Amino acid sequence: MRLIPGPLLVIAISLVHPMTASGLQATQADGQRTVWDGVYTEEQAERGGVQYTESCAGCHAPDLRGSTTSPSLVGMSFTFLWGERTLGELFGKIQQLMPTDRPNSLPAQTYRNILAFILRANSYPPGDQGLEADVLDQIIISAKPEPRP
């Protein structure tokens, strides 16, 4: 029996099982949701927008595009940094480190509102339920799923 070298095996598996639609289906089959499932409310994102302006826009810019010292919170840059990770991971990072001059100084609900605002800015759809602490680790940040045939 001939073994396939490690790098070739990785390439072969990635061709057979791409991380787009089939990877998304796997996470949903495991009971996890994605940001495409409407995981925040429009009202929560509105509150988050006001709170973002007060606490975050000074560094991350009003349009969330970041600066030379702060990462962008929208678009491909955001998806590259946070894709396939959970909202719980992102929430934890934001809460632990932001605002930089007073980390972990905002109420947990404020951080969740700001997270909802970031999701809306990335064109993830709103839903009927607001982001709550007990579901953040179950929601995957993902690129837009491929349409099903």
C-alpha cells in the first residue's frame, strides 16, 4: 500500500470536501447556527451603532474600515480574520481588549449590541431574537453560503 505524502493528502481532501457549502452544511448539521441565520435584531444593531460611535469609532473609524493601527470590522478583512470562528470568540476578544483605553469596562449587553452592529455592517441578516450570552459560542461566522442546486 502506498501512502500519500501529507501536503498532497491535504490538497486532495480540500478538492473533494471544499470548506464552502459542504463545510457550512456540516456545522448546521452539528446543531450550530451561522451568522446567516438571523442571530440579532435590527433594534439591537441600532443600539449597537450608537454605542459603537461612542466607544469604537475613534479607532475603527465611523465606517468600521479601521485605520493603520486598528483592523477593519467589515468586508473581506473581517471574514479573513474571523471566518469559521464563533461569535463567542469575537465577543470575548472585544470584551477583553476594547476599548483599548479601558478594556472590559462596558456592560456585557453593550458589547453584544456592538457585535450586532458589526454583523449588520457586514450584511448578515437580522432575525427575531437578539444576541444573548448563552448562544454566542454556538454561532459560526462564515462567508456567504453557496446557493444550493
